[in-house]
Amino acid sequence: MLSQNVASDSLFDWVVKDKGGRKTMALLEKMDEIVPWNEIADELAPVLYDGRGVGRPGFPVHILVKALFLEMWYGLSDPELEEQVLDRVSFQRFLRVRNRTDIPDETTICRFRGKLAELHAEAELFEVVQEMIDEHGLRVNHGKIVEATIVDAPKGRKREDGTNTRDKDAGFTKKNGRTFHGYKAHVGSDTKGHFIEEVIVTCATTHDNKAFDDLTRGETKAVFADKAYIDQEKKRDFRARGVFWGVLDRASRWHKLSMKQWKDNNQKSSIRSSGEHPFAWMKRTMHFQGTRF
């Protein structure tokens, strides 16, 4: 005879109880424990949709909110999220979905995000949940790593009338002798490479250093970055505020690095390199290589 707890669950819950990756399940169960998803959804619904329910999606709001956070935590695009939820038991349990028809498709998720952005509610939503995560000590601030990566966009083709299908908001840049067309994602992450805390997207022609101030605003511990972010004025300012300056030193034609600078660079690189991990995971594991226009 089944116990009372087991009997209250469905057959599906009982079968998948021990399924799913251990680390993923531990994180998502913790998120379910500390974040009141239903309450957040109840507050968002009246703002997003009028009293008659016009425009209301065919899925519960709390599922769509959770879906957005899965995308952020695991670096997924809308199509990738739909595929991952269909394939991963841990994601299904987090969203509390059981059938294929319960899983929101990529178009639904995209429209929901667009509605949040239209009402300027997206940034506030992520900030509120992030504060809850910080309050429970899941993210401890030991500093910030600043990195940038190029996101390819189609170069387009010429039409018969002389116009071009190229994305006009994207730009061209050169790196290591290669020409790229697309955007640049400027990312601020924690020193373990576990949390992407902020992303600023510009065209590819924008220099890496342009987003540095916005990404490090309010930082009180340390900043780490590669040689592209060298700035002596910023270095003096951060040190004056008691913030560790972890930007790598760069040798010039006339001034070679001293032995101390060389050793310091090695120590800083051991931390800074963690900022590359989210890019490697998204581009190599998830195969998110570029944008569509």
C-alpha cells in the first residue's frame, strides 16, 4: 500500500522522482523554495493583461516567468528552451509540466518577453528575483569579471533592385585578422563564472571598453578583465575606492612587462578566465553561434 505522501502524487511524479541531473535538480529545487513564483505571476498578470483577459496567453503566467529564468540561467534561446524542456526531466519538473501540450512554444515565450519589455517590467522582474537569490546567499559577491564576445549576424545579399538584406543595426569588426559582421555582447559575471549578472548588447564596431563603466557601476570588491580594458585613470579611481584592479597589464613596444607584472597577470588570468566559461558553454555546448534577421 502506498504511503499518504506517495498517494498524493501522480504516477508521473512518482516515476520521475529520482530523474534529472543532480546539480540541475538541486539548483532548480532551491529556486522553487526561495522564489514565490505564483505570487510574482499574480502581481504581473493585472499589469500585462486587462481585466477582460484580452491578450492573455494560453499558458499560466508563472510558467512563462519561470521559462524566462531558465533561459537566463542556462543561456538558452527561445527555440533551444522549447527543445530542452521537451527533453529534460529537470526542466519539466521545475515548470510543473507533464504533457507536450503544457510546454510553451518559442513564439509564446517570445511574445511574453516582448510584452514585459513593452511595459518596462522585464528588468524589474529580474532584479527582484536576483535580490531574493542574494538574500539566501546563493551568490556571494567576490567581484566582477568583464568580458565581451562577438555574436555573428548574416551579412545579407544584394537584391535585384540594389538594396541589401543585411541587418543594418549590426556592424563590421576585425579580430585576429578575421572580419566579423554582427553584434557584441558585453557581459559582467561573478568571479566563479556561475552567474551572468548583466549584459549590454551593441554593434560589433563598439570597443570593448565602452561598456565597462556600466557593467562595473556599484562594484565594491574587485574587477577583472583582459588587456583590452586597460585604463590608467580608471585604475587610479578604482584603487582610490578600495576596489581591487584585476585588469591585465600589457607590454608595449618600448616597455616590457616586469617579472612582478608577469606573475600578477598569471594570477589575474586564473580568475578572469572564468568569464569565458559562459561563452564557451553557449557557443560550443548549446551551439548558439549567431543571430537571425
